Amino acid sequence: MSDDYDPAKDSYDSFNLCISSLRERLEKSKVVIGDCTLYNEDCRFILPTLQRVDHVIMDPPYEGEAHNPGRRLNGNTLELKHTRVREIHAAPLDFDAMTPDLRSFIGEECGRLSSGWLLAFCQVEAVPLWREAFAAGNAAYRRAMIWVKPDSSPQLSGDRPAQGYETIVASWAGRGASIWNGGGRRGVFTFGKHDAGVGHGGVRVNAHPTQKPIALMSDLVTLFSEQGNTILDPFMGSGTTGVACVKLGRKFIGIEREQKYFDTACRRIREAYAQPDFFVSAPEKKPEQVNLF
Ligand SMILES: C[S@@+](CC[C@H](N)C(=O)[O-])C[C@H]1O[C@@H](n2cnc3c(N)ncnc32)[C@H](O)[C@@H]1O
């Protein structure tokens, strides 16, 4: 080693190299479409680099048991009466289930980033886990809402009731009392899960195995945010939340790790800008506040 070796300069240079390679990776993963910024990356890498947003609306992976083929049925319920039960193909999901570490990270990071609501889809068994994770990010639990799915699969084993709904945890990370646009309305949303991929002319376009119906996401965006707000979805899948944001005049930041779903999200968001009435029209009027007392 030469006499003029300077360890301080060496560590400064290494630090700068590391930062510039991280910046490069960040820029490479980013696509901007109108008011939407989309990242094709692991959200654990992106979230710490973001500025505050108005609200977080997310549909993260569910618990391990929901990824199990035994609980999943990819067929259309309407076809069941013509199909013998043992012939139905149940496919496992092609992305990883939620883990305790990921949930803790998301709870803290999204609590830090949101100036308002944190909404997370989950199975009912995970409501207390998400409530706790958001509380660790200083967000106060407000309600677990219900998405009722009238066309969900029957219980094929016949030994217990079928699961006909999913839950949405709503916690408030803002200052003061929580506010939403639903007044005294119930947090119950009824939309067929097979409406998720219905696009132009009623043609079904299955963009993602757990794609949410655009009408459901539009209701949530309308009720929990204002025009011009920025909504973050760290698990955007095929970008349904982003499509709702485009239709309803919100800005959107979406993150998706899998290339094929990211590409689909980019395509759907471009189409949403190109064809304003393709999937859904914005509600003409805000829901009215109901005076209960
Ligand atoms: C339940 S799906 C979202 C579906 C979406 N709501 C839609 O309508 O298409 C969750 C998505 O999160 C992605 N994902 C899982 N872990 C991730 C991570 N650490 N960072 C970014 N995306 C992740 C999965 O690839 C999957 O597409």
C-alpha cells in the first residue's frame, strides 16, 4: 500500500459510488405516464426514497394460506354447474405471500409517507396484523371494511361456508380527526370479482390473477381522496388503482416487482389516458354528508 493512501478519501469515494449506482438503478426502474410515476422494483427499495403522499391505497399479497391452491379456484363460478369438482384446476399464485418482516416494514414506511389514509386489502384473519403494523407507523385504526363478492366460488369441500368477502383495513395517518367523503355511509362494497377484467364491449381481460374490479377501486379513491391528491400503491399488480386515479383526476405512484405485471400496468394506464371512458366514468357528484344526530 502506498504511503499516500487516505482511508477517509477511500470511504468517501466508495460512498459516492454506491449512491450513484443506487440512483442509476432507481432511474432505470422508473416510467412516467402523465401524472403517474411507476417503478418496476421491490417496494422495499423504492419506499425509503419517496416524498410524502396524500394517501396510500394498497392491495398487498395475502397470507400464505390464501396463496395455497386448495383455497384458490381460477375457474369462473358460472361454469361450475357444468364441471365436476375434481376437474377444476386450481393454480397457486405466482408471487410470494406476505411475511411478518415485509408487513412491519410496510406499516412503518407507509405510516411515515402518508399524510392521510392507509387502506390495505387483506383476508379477515389478517385485520389485527395490519392494524398493529399501521399503529407502529403512527396511524390510528378506524375500521375494517368489507368487499362482498356475490360471484365468488362456492366451498367445494362442502364442509364449511364459502368465503364470500375480503376485508380492507382503514387507518388514519393524518393530523387531527380522520375525514372521508362518505359521511355516515357503511364501509361495505358489493362488486362481482369477475367484473375485474371487464373492459370495452364487455370483453374480459384478465390482467392479473388477483385483479380488483375497477369500480371497487374507483369507489375507494373517490371516498378517501380529493381531486389532485397523490395516491401511492406499493403493490400495484396490473395497476387497477392507477387506472382509477387517472379516471378520477388523482396523481399516482405505483410500484410492482414482477416485470409482466408492471408492463400490464403501464399499458392499462396509457389506455386510461388515451380512452377517457374506457372502463369507468367519474362520479358526477360527491357523496353527501349524512347528518346522523
Ligand atoms: C394482490 S396483487 C395486486 C393486484 C392489483 N390490485 C391489481 O388489481 O392488479 C399484489 C402484487 O404485489 C406484487 N409484489 C409482491 N411483493 C412485492 C414487493 N416486495 N415489491 C413490489 N411488488 C410486490 C406482486 O407481484 C403482485 O403483483
